[in-house]
Amino acid sequence: MEDFIEYQRYISSYDNINSAYQACEIQLLKKPGIYKVLRSYNTLMIGFNIYEISKSELTALMDNLGLKPLQQNTKKGPVAKWLDKMVKANEESFNGKRLDCCDLNN
């Protein structure tokens, strides 16, 4: 069951986070599929079962409460950039074909 729980973070302004948090506890925890509501500064983290409620349904519910999804930081580090360059170089070199050594057993 724990494998199917995803977490989505939502952001609110500092002035309405307390009322939004209370509304979330009251409304969201009654909904099937929502298991956790955690608060951290001006964000709320909602734990939900992806097979009981979809991310779009959850986002619509949170939008009604005045909360927006927190954008994830998509900045890549140096290792991820290096791996992306390696993938691109391999795709150019092999054109989607297998290595010659992989065909030796056939």
C-alpha cells in the first residue's frame, strides 16, 4: 500500500496558510485516497494513493482551497548533465543499434 502513495506539494501565501491547512484537514482527510496532510512553512504536502485519486483531481480540489502546486526544481547537476551528454553521444554513435559484441551469440 505504501508503494502507491505519492506526495504533491502545494504553496499558499503566508496570510491564508492556517485557514487552508484547517480546510485541508477537514475536507481532504475525509476524501478516499488522501492519507497525509503535512505542513511546512507556507507549503502543504499531501500524501495520496494514485489509484484512488488522480493528481489532477487533487490539484482541482486544492485550487478550490486557494492553493497551487509547487513547481519542482528541474535544474540538473553536473553529473546529470554529463549523463545526458553521454546518452546523446551514444545515440549518435550507435543509431539505436545493438553493439557488435551483443550479436556474437546469435
